[in-house]
Amino acid sequence: MEKGIQHFEKFLAQVRQRPWLKRLMWFRFGIYTWDIEAMTQNNMGAAKLQLGRFAEAECHFHAALDLDPQYSVPYFNLALVAEVAEKEQQAKDLFEESIRLGYRKISWDEFVRKAGSMVATLEAPGTKSAKGTQ
């Protein structure tokens, strides 16, 4: 996972050095966003989320939304961060915003199970505690 984050960081640096890369048609493969930089920010956040690095992940999701406020996936991921932090109303609001913007992969009940599973995995023996990595 760490190696993937490093690759995302290098790619993001290249896109920022050469912004014209964002305009190439062959990058236009996104379902939820056309902005490759926003997609990269979200993917970096998702990787850090899986590692239990919630504060870092949250920064990436917000960076993705700064680039594309209509990108539904970072809202979903921010909802996961809020749910893990036991901020249920915030999680529900963010989840609903992701749905409003077109992200309809799972129901609220499935979402809650996914967040619980994430916490259980992070708190399993031999892994970092979710509470210790926030």
C-alpha cells in the first residue's frame, strides 16, 4: 500500500508540473470525475484510509473536492472517515451527498457494515489500532 501511495505522489507531481496532461482525451475515462488530479487525490486518500491514516486520508479527499466539488467518491470516503470516528450524522450527510452526486454502489446498512469491518481489520492483533492512527 505504501508503494502505491509513492506512485500516486510521483504521478501527482508530474501532473502538477505539466498541467496540460490533465487535458488529454485519453485520461477521460472517469465515471465520477474527469479530473485526473482529483481522482489521484481520492485514490491516495483511499490508500491511506485502508492503512488507518484517517487524518491524512481526509486531507486528500478534501483536496479532491477542491479540484472537483461534484466528484461523488470523496464524499463517500469522507463518510467512512466520519463513521469510523463515530460521527454518525456527519457520516450520513456525506453519504447522502455522495448518492445525490451519483455514487450508488451500496446502501446505508452496507456502508455501516463496511466501516465496522474496516475498524475491526485495523484493530486486529498485529495491525495498528484505528484509534491510535487517527
